[in-house]
Amino acid sequence: MDFNQQIIDTFRANGGEVNEPMRFGKSLVLVHVPKKDGSIRVAPLAAIEDGGAWHIVGSAGGSPKHPAWVFGLRRTEQVDIEVPGDPVRTLRAKVEELTGDERDALWARFKGMSSGFAEYEKTAEGRVFPIFRLSA
């Protein structure tokens, strides 16, 4: 079973809490990203909830290239997201890419959430990680 599918299955089976194979707790959402071919990819992504919206970052583990799902979100206005709860809830969410000070403030929060995000800056060759607000 691939790593992402294992995380997705654990998320859905445990009310959105994932502690194996990695310790995410309830800081993930599952984003149903539309692909160019019309299919949907479910991406488990680290998230920060704030004011009823979920924020996700296209870090791609510090790669110099954006993850493919970033382009899918940039092509659409709404996506379905699965959020932690008992049971896990599926919401229709508006997609908004953050810029400027608002983006920078959320990036600081992601780095505060996990030191791994700060480490990603070292390998991304100057790429600015996009941050999206997903609001129901």
C-alpha cells in the first residue's frame, strides 16, 4: 500500500486523527483535487484551522518544484475536503491562494507547527511555497 493511501485510510478510520505511520494528530485534511484529465486525486495535507477555514501549504517536502496538486487548486474555485471529526466530515470549500503579508503570516505558523517546514526552505532553491485557504 502506498504511503498516502495508508494515511488516507487511517484518517478516515480514526475520526481524522493520524499518528501512524507519522504523527500528524488532527492537523490533516484530505483535499479532493481535480486533475487535468477530469479525475480526482485525494491528497492528505498538513493543515492549520483558523476561523472556520483550513490552510494548506504546497511544500512538496522542500522540492524546488510545486506539487502537482497546486496546479489543480489554481484551476478551480471549489473543492471537497474531508476534515477531522467524529465522524469525518466532507465539506465543499472555496479555494483562495494567499499572498503578501497574509501568506507570510501563515507560513510562519506552519514553521511553528513543525520544524520540518523550516528545513524545507533549505532545499527548495528559493521557491516560495504557495498557501491556500479552503473555506466552507
